[in-house]
Amino acid sequence: MKGKSELRLSYMAQVVLYLLVVIHWVLPFTPVNQHPEPHIKIAALGVGAIFLLFAQLSYTRPRQSFAGGLIFLVILYIVSAVTGASPITEGLVVKLLFATLLMVDFIDTGKAGRSTGAGLSPALLLDKRHQV
């Protein structure tokens, strides 16, 4: 079971991943960001589903989930900027915030993994087994 520190570390990135799901599943169907083309709506649903997979994976493998989510997000930013679907400056603060939170939690979960694994040497496990 996860400790409290692991839950706190992955909380921000999990929220980002779920926000990306909501953004891609809701916004294309609202007047705020309306797209009349059905292929864009279908693509948005697919992108949202991929972010949902990363969000669900974050409960069992947070480091891999945050890395995958960050890579997919950056690729999505690049593709949308190159195709003209969304200029890189559109929503720049939110884009940078989401990418930064995913990167920070990716780095933090790596530190947490190393610190918890360091105390489990084979000699220590043998000593604990003999004490019982």
C-alpha cells in the first residue's frame, strides 16, 4: 500500500491527467471551443481516452504514468502547433503548468522510489527475518 508521502507526490499530476481527460472529452462539444468537423471530435475523444489510461496507471505505476503522460502531452502540443489546430501561444500558461506539474511529479516519484528502496538490502531482510 502507498504511504502518505507517495500519495501527496502523485496527487498534482493525477489531477492534471484527469483535467486533460475532461478537457478533451467536454471542450470540443461546447460553444467555447466548438469544432464542426466530426473527425476532430473523434480525435479529442481518443486523446482523452489515452490520458484516462495514464491517469488510471498512475495508481499502480506513477512514475511511468507521469513520464508517458508528459511525453504524450508534449507530442500533442507539437502536432497541434505544426498543423495549426492550436498555436503554441494559445493557452501557453496552462500548457506550461500542466507540463511542469507532470515533470515535477515524475522527478519526485523517482526520488521517493530510490529512498524507500535503499533501506531494503538483502542483509537487512535476513536480519529482520531472524528477529521474528
